[in-house]
Amino acid sequence: MSEISETEKRRLLRERRQQKFGKGGATSRLAKITGQTENSFLSTESPIDSKSSTPEPSGRNSNEDSTKQMDELLAQIHQQQPKKTDQGGAAKNPELDLFAQLAKMQQGDASAPTATSETPDIFAQLLKSVQMDQQPQQGIESVFGNQPIDAAVLEAHNVAVNKLKAYTIVVKWFFFILPYVYYISHTGREAFQLTTVDFVMNRSNFFTIFTSFEVVTLSVYYQLLMSAEKSHNINTLNSNSKILKLVSMVPPGLVPIPNLRGKISQALQYWDVLSMYLTDMAFAILLTGIFQYYHAM
Amino acid sequence: MDYSVESNLHELITSTTHKWIFVGGKGGVGKTTSSCSISIQMALAQPTKQFLLISTDPAHNLSDAFGEKFGKEARKVTGMNNLSCMEIDPSAALKDMNDMAVAQNGGNEGLGDLLQGGALADITGSIPGIDEALSFMEVMKHIKRQEEGEGEKYDTVIFDTAPTGHTLRFLQLPQTLSQLLDKFGEIAGKFGPMLNSFTGGSQNMDIMGKMNELKSNVEKIKQQFSDPDLTTFVCVCISEFLSLYETERLIQELMSYDMDVNSIIVNQLLFAEDDSEHNCRRCQSRWKMQKKYLDQIDELYEDFHVVTMPLCAGEIRGLNNLKKFSKFLDTGYDPKKDNKVIYELEEQK
């Protein structure tokens, strides 16, 4: 026979075999085999017929079960996005309280701040979050939902936040720090003596006054920032911080620190405040140097 | 058109397209003898090609069948230039993995101590299906080597498989692995860069790259195993009720995996009516029983190559005996003309 006909013959024989095993034929074949012996307990259920008759998620295939479980696990990982809680935002502003405490301490008020539930301090909050388990967000209402953020809205929000920051800096630097440092560095000159504010002009009180001013201005800044975030329904830190995005990729349970994201968010918030304070301080020191230089000339 | 099917394996033995041939069936029916016989006949019929016989049965018999020791590395059969044998030893492979892990974790005393005790091998060796997984890894290694042109190239690989259940698990592996790799791909796509940064430094693992390579190899194997011109499964059975039942179930399972099955070897037949000289009552009774099932086999498998092979007086061990016995796979066994071979097998010491 020619090569082509041999190939064709093989193909036809294959089709005949498949036909005989298909459409219930496989089960009948097994029944035929088992039927020839009495009291046979062997199954006549054909693997071909059972696979073709039962729907895909039959529950009998352990591979299907395991892939289903994997799907559920992936869905859980997605859903376990830490809620965008601003632990300092929903309740009273802890930063304001903290600076108030710092200011009190500077003024020699040794009385410890009353760590009541109305004025939670940073350390109490940290302790709370350490004592919490994997579900710290229960009971704390999230100001911001988990809805996806529109890119245009986020951009507009960032522009607003940057504007706010710029105005704050301009106001602080040019309407307070610059004149204050100038007046401090010119204490003693008749033209600039202000008798009614000796306390303010006293150089030894510089740090106290500067810190108090910073506390007030930063509090105002954060209040304005919060109102902007509320109006846009966006948390600035959560939306823009690369560190938080990286941390959110860490699966829960991988790092043995409960509420890792919340802690890092809080730390970043405090760092934001501190960095602004340090920047203003650096500006004040710079101005002091410049004014001293010009006075010396 | 003539749909008659020859009662021999000449078509398979002279096939130039088949790359993978599986020989399997219930335990004790003559799988090893049949797989050795097929390999020898193919090697003799196609002397310019290279053939590899791999045993995936943890209870290896190839060394006993040929009368010489084979190991995890392919080695030519003494007396055959184009036939090599290999016995995959899962425990040795696992021990190698364990030793490699010890070498890589030299700095880690705690882990190194644990591994030096063979802990990795002990743990992984007890995992069900590990034998099949290691055999499958060998298959993938061969495919990779052939594509890269490394090492010895084999035109056809014949598998002497383990009893039915193990073999079916082995054949399910491509589908299972493919599904698993799809899932791992999803996870690694999300966490891969982070995982890479955690495992950075000298062990810079490209998880996605390795998985894609593995998936690609697994898909190739799946395609090849379901191509009837490349892969076929030869069922070996005896003419008894349970063997017939299990053979039918095996064939149906294989068809559900889209694997081609067109040949059946029926072993250990007595052909007592054609042997008037050696014809005891027991043989007569047994032959009658065998005939009953043989008729049913002929009826059920009229579209298959059904090869009937005799029960010999001695063991079919050693290359010479295997050559004598195996030629009937190619030409078919005629109990009237060829029954002398039953008593001509040389005794193996």
C-alpha cells in the first residue's frame, strides 16, 4: 500500500476506535467485561463518560479544587488591602496635641499630659497599634473609602496640596521667621526696641517662641490639608507615598509586625511634620547667619 | 477499504515518527519484557537511529532483564550499538538534590546540619507522586538537550512504566503542572519583583523567566504526548478477567488524556492445543480460560494491533533470549511453527 493510504488507514482506524469509546460506548464495554462474571463488584463507570458528562468544576478533580483554593487566596490578598485609615485623622489631631505637650514641656510645665481618650498621644497610639492584632481597623471608621482614585482628581488634589504647602511656607518664612529673626538679631538698637514684647524679643526665649509658632502654623496647615483631603476624598500620603505602596505589596503575615502599613503611615506623617519644622529651623539659622554677617560689615 | 489490522507491532517497530513509546499495564503481566523486546526490535530494524529505554518503575527490572547493571545515566546495552538503557532512581536523584542543597548552604550551620542528615531527601522522597515527577523531569531534560543539541540524542524513547496507577499519575503531570504554573504565573506577576529583591545578591532568581521556561517545556510535552504520530501507548496484559478489565480502564483513561493507544500485547498464553507433547490437564484447563478472554479481546479490540505471545518454559532474561522472544512482536507468533522457541531459551546464571 502507498504511504498515503497507510496514513489514511491509521487515521480512519483511530477515528473508529474513538467512536467506539465515545457516547456511552466506554461504559457499555466495561459492563460487558464485568457482566461475564457473577457477583462482580468492579465499577463500570467509565473515565471517558464521567469526564464528558460532569460539568467542569465537578469537585472530583483535586487539581480543580486546588486551583479554586488558589483563586480564593488571590482574591483574599487583593481584598486585604489595608484600609486607608488616617489614624490621626479620624479622631482629634494627635500632632496638635503632641506639639501642645512639647510646648508645655518647654515652658516648664512638668505636669504630664493627661492621657485620656480625648487626647491620645503618639505613644499611646503606638502602644495601641502594637497591642492590636491583624485587624486594627475595626471600630475606626475610615474617612477615605477604598474606591479607585481618578487620576485627574488626584492630580488636582496634589496641585492643591502643593499650593497650600507653598503658601504656608511663604507666610511662615516671610511674615514671621524673617522679621522675627531680624528683630532678634537687632536687639539693642533703639529703632527696633519694642518695650511691650520684651519676652518675645528675649533671645533666650527664641526656641520656645519658634516652636510655639511652628506648632500653631503646622496645626493650621494640617487642618487645611485635612479639609482638602476630605473634599477630594483622597489621602495624600497613601496616594503618593512610594514607601506605602511598597509596604502594601507585602502580604499580611509575611512580616511579624501587626498593622505594618498603619505604623509606617503614622511614622511618615510624623516625619512630614518634623521635616517641615527642621526646614523652618534651618531657614531661621540661615537668616541669623546672613543678618549677623551684614551687621558685622 | 480494508480495515483489517495486523496482529503484530511491525508498524510501530518500523515507525520513523514516534518519539515517545509507553509500555504499561497491570503488575506482573510482562511490561519489562515487552518494553525490552520493543526496544530491541526497533534498534535492530533501524540501525542508524538511537533508542533509549527508560524505566520509570521504582522497582526497576531493566538491569535484571538484560543481565547487566544500568543506572541513572544512560548506558548502551552490551551488544547493541544503538540501544541505551536508564533506570531513574528517585532516591538517588533526591540525594543529589540534598547534596547540592548542603553545598549551597555551607554557611548556614543549622540548615547544613539538617540537610547533611539527608533531611531533604527524606522529606521529598515520601511525597506521593515524587517518582513520577522525577521521571517527568527526565523527559523534560531530554527535550531540552535535544533542542540545545547537547549530549546524546535519541530518536525514540521507550518507557517501561510502573503499574497502571503510577503511570496514569505520570501522564497527568503535564496538565497538572500547566495549571499550577498558570497560577504561579499570576502570583509571581504580582510579587515577583518584590521576591526578587528579597532573594537578591548572588542568588538573583528570575522567577518569571524560569517559570516561563518550565511552562513552555511542559506545553511542548503536552502537545507531543497527544500527537498520535509522536506518542503511543502499548498496553500489556494477560488473558484473564482482571487484567482485561484493567486494560480496558487503562485504555479509556489514556483516551481521555488524548493519548494514542492502538497496540495490545497479550502475554503468557499457553497455546496448549497446539502443544500435544506438553499438554497437562492444568494447561488445558488454563488455556480454555485464556481462550475465552482472548476471544473477548479480539472482539473488543478489533481495531487494535493485538499481539499474542507465548508463555515460555524459562525466564526471558539476557539479550539473546530477548532477541529470540522479541522477533515475534514484529512477525507475530504462530503457535504451530514457532513453539520451539518456548524451550530454546538459554538459562541465565
